[in-house]
Amino acid sequence: MTTRSETRTALDHLLTEIEHRNPAQPEFHQAAHEVLETLAPVLAARPEYAEPGLVERLVEPERQVIFRVPWQDDQGRVHVNRGFRVEFNSALGPYKGGLRFHPSVNLGVIKFLGFEQIFKNALTGLGIGGGKGGSDFDPHGRSDAEVMRFCQSFMTELYRHIGEHTDVPAGDIGVGGREIGYLFGQYRRITNRWEAGVLTGKGAGWGGSLIRPEATGYGNVLFAAAMLRERGEDLEGQTAVVSGSGNVAIYTIEKLTALGANAVTCSDSSGYVVDEKGIDLDLLKQIKEVERGRVDSYAERRGSSARFVPGGSVWDVPADLALPSATQNELDENDAATLIRNGVKAVSEGANMPATPEAVHLLQQAGVAFGPGKAANAGGVAVSALEMAQNHARTSWTAERVEEELADIMTNIHTTCHETAERYDAPGDYVTGANIAGFERVADAMLAQGVI
Ligand code: NDP
């Protein structure tokens, strides 16, 4: 029988090899460390998982596509961006994961997101594999026509690699309903197929699911509520700090407010807003979803309860709960120390990997309930899988039905993570629980399907 310390040594060797074989991909290294460092107990307890080659296959994407995306701006100038699709693991179902359009996108970022997605999708229990894609295109300040031409060029290559039974992309940073519309239109034009299940996040009138836009934020709040319930508390009357002001942040604030909490912040890359009366969602949606503006104009229009802090850290605002909903590594150990000093009770990740490993460690040491993104923000991809199910059945469900399913899925994910952590002697450690539970499901399928 392999001991935990022998297993840990083998995992350390593998992590060193991952760094050598994937140079200059710090985000992917970070994500691999985060998962592999928690797997020693399960590999030691279940010898079949320690089979040579299983974890090595898991950390190597099944396929990685990189392509040129040329497009013309409104002045006729040609720009060349880079497109990516990493099809990481399809043991449980078609590859599933969003597309990110942001200047910081590179292969390492897409691989970190795709790797996380494998375990997240496994946790939903809905039969979806893990993938991710995107481009270093920056949509900020671009006209609708420019975004459309970019999306059409991007899909002109991507269509070869996707399909309802193969790989089903969705949105992520910089890719919302507008972009999914342009991408779907070009896919339909090139293939001459009405293949609704090829993309999720579509408009409700043409194959989209109700509650998909809300699902990630709503799901994260439900996960935070479940963590609080374990401690005999609920959301009523709690103050919450939320970062970001995009899709995830907006619907996080909406659900927090509906459940009686007071969400007092939002942010974007220019700075943050603190509003002691609670964020006015109608105003925020108008600025972000309609005008595609910046958060400083929220403070200008809201009146005396709100102020804009240029730059700065949203985590300086005292609160009971913190829900990071912008981007990776946005909450570091200094921020964690500030949150702890201010008495934070729970941190739940709406974004992917927003807390650095040092921050997570500090929060857990201080006894703060910590919900890792792959569990806490899985509601988005879960409702995407429900969108695929509706497309397959050529039907559409009511908002109430989708919301009920979402609530059940989030409760199940919470229970699974909680129970798995207890089973492996790590009570209350949702990071270990999520990683091991997701790993077990994928590893079982990989073992059953042979060395491929
Ligand atoms: P959006 O593009 O709708 O919003 C992103 C928000 O985060 C914006 O306010 C943006 O500000 C801010 N932001 C992005 N990058 C940075 C940065 N480098 N520095 C500071 N602020 C930044 O994206 P989503 O809301 O969809 O995604 C947010 C996070 O949630 C991501 O980590 C994503 O992977 C994750 N996620 C999203 C899901 C979904 O269903 N959409 C599902 C699961 C996870 P600015 O406009 O100034 O750039």
C-alpha cells in the first residue's frame, strides 16, 4: 500500500515536470498545484487511482487549438488576434467551458481555466467534460460592428472544432449575450445547420435558457448561504463586498439583495464603488449592460450614499461576506489579512481562482468558510448543461423550473464537497472536498475507458 508521503513525493515530481513541460504558464502551474496538492489522501487510499499515467493524462489536454483571427476595424485597419480552444478532458461528456475575450488571454490562462473546468463540470453531475477558449482581443471601446466582425472571424476557424456532441462553448469575461449571438450566427451560416446545442448563453427567444444569465451569481450566493447554514447562520442582514461589475457580479448582488443581505460594493479595472445604502441594481445594470460604461459614473449618478475609489482594493471595505467576481488572483494575502481583521465570516469565489494560494491558506487558518470557484461558481455551467438538455428536447422550461434545478444542484455540490472533505479527514475544507470529489468522478470514467 502506498503511503500518503510516498504519494505526495510522486505528486511533487509530477508538478515539477508540469512546470518544465509547460514553461511560462504560471496560471496553469498555480491551478495544477492547487488541485494536485490536495489529492494525496485519495491516491493513497484508492490504489487504482495511483495507477501509472492516470494523473499524468489528466494534466495533459486532449487537444489544444491555436489560430489566427484577422479582422478589420471601422477605419479599415487590419488587426490580428490569437484564438484558442483547449479541449482538456471529455471522459464525462462533450468538452464544455466558456470563451474569454480579454487582452490578458494566453495559452496558460486558457489551460488554467480548462483544467479547473474539468473538476467543476464533474461536480455538477451533468455529464459534461472540460474545455475553455478565447482570444487576446479587447472588446472595450469597440463598436458593435467591430465586435461582430471579430466574432465572425473567430468562428470561421472555431466551427471546425465544436459541435453539440463534441465541444460546446459559452461566455466568460468579455463574452456575453451580444457576442454569443454573433458567434452563433456565423456558425449557422457556415454549417447551414440550426444546431442550438453548439453554444450556450443564447438569447431566450432563440434557444437560450431562462436564468442562464443569472445562474453563476445566483449559484454562488446559494453556495455561500449553504456554508453559512453549516455554521448556524443565514444571509439575512449580512453585509457583503462584491468585486467586478459584469455578469457574475451583477447577479451575485441581485441574489444577495433578494435574500436579505446588503451588497455594498462593485468594481471594474478602473476602481471600486462603495455604496452604504446597498448597490442600486437598476442603475448598475443600466451603466454596465446598456451603456457599457465604467463604475465611476455609478457614483456620480447615485448621490451621497456612494463614492468611487480609483484603483484601491474593494477588500478594504469591512464586511461579513466577500464574493470575488472579477478575475484570477484579485485577492491576495494582504487582502485576506484585511478581510480577517474586519471579521469576514465567509469568502465564496464567483470568479475563477480569484484568491491566491496564500490568501486561501490564511483564510482557512483563520477559520473563515472558503468556497472555491470550482464548486461555488458551478451554477453557470450547470444551467448551460440544462440549456443543452432543453435544446436537445426542443423545449424550454419556465424560469421557476430552472431556478429550482439550480438550487438543487448547488445544494448537492455543497453536500458533496462537505461530505468528501469529512471522509478525507479535512472537515470544513471545501477546497479539498471539491478537488477530491471532482477528481473521483473523472478518474473513474477515465479508468473505465482505458488508456486514451
Ligand atoms: P464580465 O466580462 O461580464 O465581467 C468581468 C468583470 O471583471 C468586469 O467588471 C471587469 O472590469 C472585471 N475585470 C476583468 N478583468 C479584470 C482585471 N484584470 N482587473 C480588474 N477587473 C477586471 O465577466 P464575467 O462576469 O462573466 O466573469 C467574471 C469571472 O467569473 C471570471 O473569472 C470568469 O471566469 C468567472 N466565471 C464566469 C461565469 C459566467 O457564467 N459568466 C461562470 C463561472 C465563472 P473591466 O470591464 O474594467 O475589465
